[in-house]
Amino acid sequence: MTQTVQLPPPSPALTVHQAAATLRRVAECAQTDLATSDYWSGYDKATAWRDGFANGFGGPCSDLVALFPPGFALEFADWLDAVASAAARHGAPLPTLALTAAQKINGGAR
């Protein structure tokens, strides 16, 4: 007979670390694509992310995506890791933004 083991839910800090890892993985792939794909080669490197989305899709959705380029996503992932580590090590409260972002990134309620 197999016995089912019930594990406790992951801590909020672990959930935020998992979100940071997912965001970092996706941002690094996007950054590589931005640097190597022919699609982006016609744009100035400093504005390629913004211009590529504005030209390729246009409209308010592209305007929103343009505000979150891969470099910024990596910085946000670093921040998520920093606040999650502080919470785990020192009992610091997790900012609401970190918890909400983790929920969205990890596929929770949207």
C-alpha cells in the first residue's frame, strides 16, 4: 500500500524566488533573441525593444510591453530575489508587490 505524503505549501519567500527564476529565464531568452534575431537587427540597439513592438504590433498593448524590456525584467527579478531573501533570513515582511508579482508570474489568478 502506497502512503500519500502531504507536504506543506511553499513559503511565500520560496514562491517569490520561484517567480524570480521564471522571470529571469524568460528575460534572458528574450535578451538573447533581441541580440541575435534578424527581426531586431533593423532597429537601433538602444530602442529596439520599444520600436520593434510598436512597429510589429502597435497600440496600447505594445506601449505596455515596450516599458518592460529584458534588462528591466532582469532587474525586477533581482529585486524579487533580494526581498525574498530578506524575508527568509531576517523575517522582513514581503512587499505586496512581490507577492502579487509572484502570483502572476507563477501562473496564479490573473
